[in-house]
Amino acid sequence: MQSLGRRYVGWFNARHGRSGTLWEGRFRCAVIETEGYLLACMRYIELNPVRAGMVVRAGDYPWSSAGFHLGQRQSQLVTDHPLFWALGNTPFEREVAWRSLLDQGLPDQEVRKISESAFKGWACGSDEFLTWLANRTERPVAPRPRGRPLTG
């Protein structure tokens, strides 16, 4: 991703006679628990322009999948997960259900948890999921307690 980003920025800057960065910060990713957090993360992402004060409604932001999910735009770039399809049997039912979820927003605690996961690279999920994941990887999945580890 880093190499692709560097090449694209160079091409874009040369084409448009400009210099500097195009995007704020670096590419970020985090492991998420699909069942409990996928739809919450989708809502978090689609509500970012609303939280930033860029638009009043999520579907109004042109660079978001929200307009697609709300039936306002078509896109060949979006492929929905089965959990999204489970929101309704018809596209109209899914659009209504998704609009309701976006209108509800996310609790502040959920926004903080997803933000921390994204910005710090920690896994996002239930305690059971984090334990399961920690047993299958050598990489830490959550922040360790501060200070030196206690030895017995």
C-alpha cells in the first residue's frame, strides 16, 4: 500500500502541477470481529463525514458507500457482506434498516473503541474474540498494562 500510495501521489502531483501529500496520515487497518463489529465499523466509517461536519446526512458525502447503501447511488465498487444482506430480504428493506442504523448513530464508547482500534492497530471485538485471537497469534491484540511486567 505504501509503494502504491507513493507512486500515485507522484503521478497526481506531476499531472496537476502540485506538490505535497494527498491524504491525511497513513493507511490503517485492524482485525475486527465480524459478527459483533462489522456493521458497527461500517456505520463508523459512513458517519465520519457527519461527525466531521462535512455533511448533514451520511448519504450526502460523495466519496462514501453510504449513498449506495441508502439506495441513492449505484456503484460497482461496493460488494456487501452477508451481514448487511441480512438486514432485509429486499434492497428497500435493507436501505430502510441501514438508514435507521445511521440515524441512531453510534454510542460514544463504541466510537472510541473503533477509533482506538483503527489508529493504534489493535483488534476490535469482544473479550472472548480477543482471547481467541491472542491464542492464535504471537502479536499482541490489545494494549499491555503500562510498566514493567511483574515476575513471580
